[in-house]
Amino acid sequence: MTTQTTPIRVLFVCLGNICRSPMAEAVFQKIVADAGLERRFEIASVGTGAWHVGERPHPGTQAVLQRYNVPLRSEKRAQRLRQEDLETYDYIIAMDGENVQDIERYRAALNGKLVRLLEFASSTAPRDVPDPYYTQGFDQVYNLVLDGCMGLLEHIRGQRQI
Ligand code: 4NP
């Protein structure tokens, strides 16, 4: 008999859901799969803004993921954050402080489950993932996202004892 456990739900949030949060979703999914924990997690990403809803991730995000052999779900399209996501997900992982402020406009009291990704990073600065939509710094963003995602998984494993 197999034991059914409730999945641990992780939602990555950025502004447009085409650059940073789809990258974090894919990177975290790969780290989780490499750790043999794929079945324990539900991982997704959304944006606080609606401009790009329905679009595929930015070509810069697609290219950097491909370069590092990180699979990207073929069906991934940009989605906007919904009020109910804040109930459904156990970990709401924002890319920067502006995302945190925007999310808190939906609901202020998130009881500690809203955290910036780089709070889990090994280095102490920066705490905001810069927006590559304007800077084209997709490689730098990848390295920050990877660092944060590794720390995030360690944090969750400690909390959930998995
Ligand atoms: P993301 O980047 O939040 O990392 O997906 C952006 C994408 C689009 C826009 C801003 C940021 N935009 O203003 O359209």
C-alpha cells in the first residue's frame, strides 16, 4: 500500500511571470526531482501583473534554462496571481520587495509564508532578484535563482523533515 501525503505547494511570484518566476519554477522543479522528491511537491509560478498572461517565458529565460539543461514545462504560460493562490500554497516565494508589497495588497497577514527567494540564498546580498526584462542579465539572475532555490529546498526539508 502506498501512503498518500498532501503535496507541499510552492508558488514563485514575480511581476510579469515571463522572466524570473518561471525560471525559479523550472530550477526548483529540477532540484526537487534530482533529490527524488518530485512526488512530494506541487510547484508553480505567477505574476502580480497581467500584461503577459498567456505568453511563453521570455526568450532570455528559455535560453538560460536550455544552456543549463533545466527542463521547462512545454505548457507553461504566464498567469496572474489570484486571491485563492494565497490560501492554496504553503510557500509564496517572491522575487523582490515590490512583489512582496503587491502580494500584501491582496492579503496582508500571510503568517510568514510569504518570503523573498534570496532570503534562502547562501550570500547575504542582494535580497532582491533583479529584473532581467530591462537589464538582460539572465545569467546573473540564473545564478541567484539557483542559490535561492537550493536554500529553499534545504529550508523546506528541515521544516517538513523530508
Ligand atoms: P518578470 O519580468 O517579472 O521577471 O517576469 C518582467 C516582465 C515584464 C514586465 C516587467 C517585468 N513588464 O513590465 O512588462
